[in-house]
Amino acid sequence: MMYRSLTRQQVAETLRTTIATQQGTVVTRTSEVTNATNAGTVAQAALTTATSTDTAARARVTSAQTALTTAQKNLTKAVAKKKPKSTAAALTKARNAVTAATRTLTLRKTEAGQTATSLTAAQLNVRTATGTLATAIANRDAAAAAVVVTQQKLAVLPTAYALATQAKAISRDVVTQSRTGFTTADTTQVYGITVNRNVAYAFKRMLDDARANGVTLSGGGFRTRERQIELRKSNGCPDVWTAPSSSCRVPTAVPGRSLHELGMAIDITQNGKTLSRNTTGFKWLSAHAAAYGFINLPSEPWHWSITGS
């Protein structure tokens, strides 16, 4: 939860960047729809022209076929006539008419073939343009939908404060759960300080941000139960196991109760010295540590943990 709190701004910026990119995609896809629409209009106009041209060409073929048929009939009539003087001239004229009609029909059929090919190409272009337009529309709609989804993710992203508040509320549960089955494998190093993996990210961010503000912090985190027992003895606790922390010369928790044993408490130092209330380190932590999930134990300015105990 604290990780989400500290990375909330980064997540929000990533989402905003994604939205900007997606909106750019919508613009591009919308342009593609416009281009595809224009291409479809041009293709449809070409199809209309090709259809008219093909229809006219077919009509010319029919006309040429009719002319050839008429010429052939005239030739047949000329051959059947019995007047020798006029027969030769009539036959020649009729034969020439058939030849000319045949050439015209051949030409018209060639032209009709060409217009038919053009019509087929125009029909294909219209189908292609229609498919391209459908794809462009689908891509634009998908891009627009992606923007909405990302905007919704940004809108429901909890604020860093809300996440930090939730993290604080469950800190004691985290401690309770961590005590069961805790091992040193659950710890890691942050600038030489051993802490629980659950708090490592937040602790590192806190040290980094403090350093960026001119405050260099360090300290001691995890310690074994054996070390806790040694401290109880050296700090003059009346009884290692039962005496309250406050009865020791230096307040020291009963073994098994210290958050140091879980790596969830750190005794902070500044420039190698234990923190006191008048140090810049303590003042910085007092102002900012809660944002990283760390709370001070009032009786010990140097002691910061996820529960304040």
C-alpha cells in the first residue's frame, strides 16, 4: 500500500502520457477515416463512370451487331437478284457493307472488353475502399475506446494521501502477520541498513528524498532476538523478559516485542550521531516521515517504525 502511495504520482504521469499518446493515435486514425472516406467517394465516382461507359460500349456492340445483320441480309438480297447489269455493282456494295460492319463489330467488341475490364477494376476498387474505410473506422473507435479506459483508470486512481492513510491503518496487521514465520530471508539491505522487505522501498525513498533536501540519514534496523536480549542486559533492564521498556537505562523493548526484530523499526542517525529533537534530521522526519509510513516513538527521537511503537 505504501509502495502504491509513493508511486502514485509516477503511475498518474504514466497514465497521462499514455492518454496523450492514445489521443494522438485517435487523431491519426480519424485522419485515416477521412482519407478512406474520400478514397471511397472517388472510387464510387469512378465506378459510376465505368458503369456508364461499359453500358454505352455494350450498346454500341448491339448496334454494330444489328448493322452487320442488316448488311448480311442486303448481301443475300443482292445475290438473289436476276438483273445482270446491276447485280455486280450491288453485290460489291453489299459485300463492302458486310466487311465494314464486321470491322466495326470487332472494334466495338474490343472496346466493350476494355470497358468491362475497367468496370471490374472499378468494382474491385470500391470493395477495397469500403473495406479500408471499415478498418479505419474500427481502428479509430478502438483508439477512442482506449483513451476512455485509460482516463477511467486515472480518474479512479486513489490519491497518495488516501493510500498512505490506508497503509497506516493496516500497519499493525502487517506486524502481526509478519511475526508468524518471520526469517532473515524477509529482510534486505538499504544503504547498508537491514530492513524488512515490506518497508524497504518506502525507507529507501525516504532516505533519498531527505538527502535531496540536504539531510543525510542512516541508522540501524533489523536486529536478532539474541541481540535484543544483549541490549536488555547492557541497558540495565531489571528483568530481561518482564520489565517494561521504560525501566531500562535506555528504553529497550522486551525480546519478541521489538519491531527491530522484524526489520520494521529503525534507529535513525544523522552524520553518524543519534537523532535528538533539535537536529535537522528529526525536524525533517517529523515533517515528512508519515508520508513514507514511518512514525516516531515520542520517548525516543531516533526510533521510527511503521506503527510508532
